[in-house]
Amino acid sequence: MRKISLSVFLLLCSFLAQSQQILKGRLIAEDTRLPVNAASIYLSNTSAGTISKNDGSFQIHPFPNGRYDLVVSVLGFETYVIAVQSNKLPDFLEIVLKPKVNDLQEIVVEPYDKNGWEKWGNFFKNNLIGKTPNSFDCELKNPEVVKFRFKKKENILKAIADEPLVIENKALGYILKYSLTAFEFNFTTNIFYYQGYPFFTEMETDSPSKIKKWQRNRVDAYQGSLMHFMRAVFRNRIAEEGFEVRKAFHEEKIPGTAFSSTRTYDYVSDHLLTGDSIAFGVDSTTVGMWFSDNLQVTYPAKRMSNYYTKEYRRSEPIGPQTAEIVMPNKNARIYITANGGYYYGKDLIVLAYWAWSEKLSNLLPLEFKAPFKE
């Protein structure tokens, strides 16, 4: 991969004309070759989406700049996901949907817990939606679609949902449809992993005070978030956006703690890193990120939430928001777009404060417009 100076790259990008583009396509069933109508087609982590017509056709216009996961969801078929990039849009995209296989045999061999929600429902919500202040104003409208399976030998809890989760977030003013593809918690190692594809719809209201509240809460959720940081890295404005990034060193690796929300450091460098030291230009819409050491990311403008400090019984004074990011695969690269989205996310692990705060209750769509900082 040819590396380009990040500063020069971004300067060149600023001169590129941004034209409105359109993505056109058609859905057909694999078994019958007939068109599939009434399917939801959307760009993950955005509010850009549509419904397929009777002939299976669809279009998304305008297609926003950047790289997105295009998600197709419809009852009776497996969820279809493909990466689509604004500067490489196909002329026409024909999508073949596979019928969903009856999982009766799997249920017989390894059944789901019939009382799963009673046993695991609160645990599921706390880990997916979170325990942030915004989570208290979130409601999962269809918990009945979630099924749980606990494997005693491996000490692992898994959850699946055969329909998108519908979460009403009254704190941020969004209705979130979340296609859950993975939820796994290993109680032996304390490792938690989840993955899904969110779609945002603005909640409607005639109340100016409620609109102001939503706007205020959205800005608060954004400031110091992982999205905020990724946008700062893309623009090479880490310091200007209020972040401090340092190398963090750990002399010992203790099993079971590497992915926890609490973290202690053996040594943290005094030297502040710049965007150029961890990122490089890739193409007109993308910046790459790579680093070998663990990085401590501090946002001094905001203090850690009382809910976070109480949950982890931290006795020291409440300090600024402090997270850590790790790339366990040193041969991997993370790729970031201008809106703060990033891909190959499995190669990036977030620890400490972000492991607690980066939940669905604080999630914002990629088209969120943040206040501009000089």
C-alpha cells in the first residue's frame, strides 16, 4: 500500500467536488428468481434507506460520501450485507437473497433457553443498550424476538434475534432498528463481543423544548466519543478537537482483564501523539490507521460519568474521560471515513471508558453534524 502524507492527502481531498450520487438495484430470490418486494434496504448506521418495490427495484438517493455497509432485511430471507463506497458505486446492483433455512434441527440438538429473557434479559440490555444516563430513556420494544443459549461447558452466553431489534431512544430522539448478528459473552475471560447493523429514524414531535433537549443530548453523546475521535483522526485534528493521545505500556498481561472496562497502566508516555503519527492517506475518501502500542485517549473537556465510576467502584477522584484502544493484530489496518465510520472493526478493541460508554444508548448516525471547532 502506497502511503501518502496525511496532511497533503487531506488538502487534496478538500478540492474534490462532491456530487450527489444514486445507488440503483434489484432484489431477487435465489430459489425462484422472482423479485422480492417490501424489503428494507439501508446504509448501516445512518438514516438513509428505502423499501423495495413490487418488481424488486430500489434506489438510494442521494448516496452519501463514504463507505457503508448496505443491508437488506426481509422476513423469510437471510440478511444480506455488502460494502458499498461512494466513489466506486456500481451502475446497477442485483442482489440475490437466500431463503432462511429452518433451524429446527439446530434447536433440537442445542435448544434455546425457554425462560431466556427472564434469566438474561437485563444482562442483555445492560451490555447492548448500556447503563449510561441515556439508557434510562431507552426502551426495547420487541424483547420477544431475542433468544438465548447458555453453553455451560464453555461458560458462554449467546443471543440471537430473528427480527431487527426496535429500540426507542427518547434521550436522543431516535427510533433504532438494529439487526443483531452477534452477541456473545464469555464469563471465564470476561470478553464481550457484539455486532449488528443499525438504522435510524428521527422521532417526531411538535415540542420545541423536546427538540432542543434531543439536540443537546446528541452533542453531549458525541463530544469525546469514538466517532468524534475517528473524525479527528481523519482530519488530522486530534489536538484541535480536544483529544490527548499517548502510548500506554503494560508489563504484564493478566488473563481475563485485557478486554475489561477498568484498566490500570504500568506506564503512560508524556509525549502527545499527532494524527500523522498513527494515520496515513489511502484514497479520496479514506484514511488508514495503524499503531503498535496500546494508546490512551483522554478527553479533558469532559469528566467521566458518575454512573461509570460507581459501577466499577473507583475510589479515586473522578477524572477526565479516559479510554484505551488496542490493535491486537499488528499486521492489520483500520480504515476511517470522513464521517467517523471505520471498518475492519474487529481489529480494534476499545477499553476503559469507551468500553462502557460506546453502547446503543449513545449511538449516533454517521450523518450527525457536530458543532464546528476553530
